[in-house]
Amino acid sequence: MSIIPLEALPLETLQRRSSTKWRTYGSDVLPLFVAETDFPLAPLITSALRTAVELGDTGYTPPDPGVRDAFASFAVRRFDWVVDADRVRTTGDVMMGVVEILRAVTAPGDAVVITPPVYPPFTMTVEEAGCRVAPVPLRDTGAAWELDLDGIDAALSDGARAVLLCNPHNPTGTVHSRETLAALARIAARHGAAVISDEIHAPLVYDDATFTPFLASSAEAAAVGYTVTSPSKAFNLAGLKCAVMVTGDERTAAVVRGLPSEVEWRTGLLGAIASVAALDAASDEWLDALRARLDLNRRLLADLLAAHLPRARYRVPDAGYLAWVDLSAYGWGDDPATRILAEARVAVHHGPQFGPQGAGHVRVNFGCGPEVLTEAIARIGRLVDA
């Protein structure tokens, strides 16, 4: 059966939203910066939230709101990953889980490896945990980005105690191979280090790539790893506050169980209710329709850049709805997003915020209607002749 791509909501409807994407700038700006999408919610989520609000079911989150079993079911169904529901714990969001696990597996002043260009809160959470950032940039092979395993090995040899992995990677959309993840696990095990894997974009991996959860990549990965993820990115639920921390070994499970009880208390009840609905098999049809739309959009973006910004460099991502675009050939400075906002009235994410490797780059959110994406790139393209 063919999948009908999901349609975005009309712009006039989206402009009634009160979230960051729609309240940071004026209505004359096309917002393609923050990672929110422009689609209607999955019907089961809408129904579950409507019922909760009608009941006034807005109190404290119970000890087991159903997220553990729902995630375990989703993982085996979508990733062929067998997860023990007893080794799943919830918290408010992915970065909240990351920082609490970092606090548990490091000591103040320890170094933590990150792989820039990478999601800006990675640096913030390392510092929040009282640690130091040890950057080991991704390697650009000319055809793909990949982890610099030798560089990570060297950083761990120098005393780093953990690796903060982003898989699929934000902002490049890279999906690391099972072999790469297993090699990373071997390196970490040899140094007695932990790997904390942010896998929030995993539900949005495209059919021409294969996603392997870090914990499923090898026995060593299960022993050294912690996965922190959420349906919030794929299902646009960030404001409802629910993420999961997953382990694959009794030692690491004990670490998560030993976190302060407040870590789980931070889970929002509406977030838990929405997450259970998102992870239900009944929402798979919606998710596949979203993936179909985003697949078209990632390729449309390549065509639009070729037409309007032919000197831009863009590698079609393996996953997600975020595009990493190099505009340095146009001489718009280290942070072209500033000029693009001021003169084209398009808001894209600032490349340098992802690390020094982001100079001259922007991150573009293509989780929108094709007509919005088309207008946005056309506006930016007009700067070339300005």
C-alpha cells in the first residue's frame, strides 16, 4: 500500500500557535530554526490529550504511566530492538536525562567527549554536570560524516570519562553504522568510560539508511551505554516534557535507578499520556506519512538550493528534518543566519552555535510544507544578487 505524505497545516493556522517557533519573530519571518514541525498531531495523541483535559487529568505523574511498556513495544516494532521495560525510566526531556546520567558517571572536572558540529545543548549539559568539554569533531570524508574513533580513543586516553553521542546526529542527519557504534563501545570499554547516546531523531530515519540503537550494537555497548530518547521530536511534543532513559545491563540500570527520585518526577503527565499514544502501533501510519513528507522535503531542498543557491553545499541527511547547509562560498561571514534573518526575513539556526566547525553554515528545519520551504529558499537566494 502506498503511503500518502502528511500535509502541513496552513500558515495562517500555524501562526496561531504560541510555541517558540511562532512567537520568537514577527509574522513576516518564515521560521525554519528551532526543531518544531508544522503538521497536525497524530490522531491518537489528539484524542488522548483531549480526554485528559476534559477529565481535568492534569495532576502529578504516577510511578508508571505506561511509557515503559509503550517504549519497549515501539522499539521492537520499529527498530527490531528488544528492550527490557524494567530498564526504562522517564524524565522531563532528553537533555535532562543526559545531565543527570553525566552527574552519576563522572566526577566534577572530568572531561566529556562531544563530536561537533553538534546540538548546542550538548556543551551546556556537560558544563551543567560540572564537567569539561573535550571536542572531537566529526570527520568529513567528502561523501559522509563519521566519528573520529582514533580521536575519541586519544581523548579517553587523556582522561575523558564519557562520550556524549548523537545518533542520528544533529545537525548533519548522519546515522552511524552498527560497526562504528560497536567500535566506539570497544574503545569506551577499554578505558572504563560511559557512552550516553541521544537517539531522539531515530524514529525519522529514512528507508535508505539503517538505524542501530547504540545499546543493540554489541554486548560491550550494552555494558557501557545509556540511551536517552523521546518521541517528542518525531511527534512534535517537546512542550509536554517526557523522555526515557534506557539501559541494557544490570550495572548501568542500577546507576539510573540510583538517580534522585526527582528525576522521574519531572516527567509531565500530559507528556507521558501523549508519549504512550505516540508509541502505540495505531500511530505508526501517521509516523510513516510524516517520514514520507520529510523524505520529499529533504530532496526538494537539494533542488531548491541548486536553483537559488548553487554554491551552497548540502548533503541530504539520513534522518530527521534538519539540514546542515554550508553557505561560506557566498562570503556572508561566519554566521550567515544573521544576515538571512535581517534581509531575507527567514529564521534559520546559527551555524557557529554548533561549534567552530559551523562557521559559514546554517541549520535549516524542513519539517514544514513544501510551499513554505520553497518560499524560504527563494528569499535567501535573492540575497545573492542584492
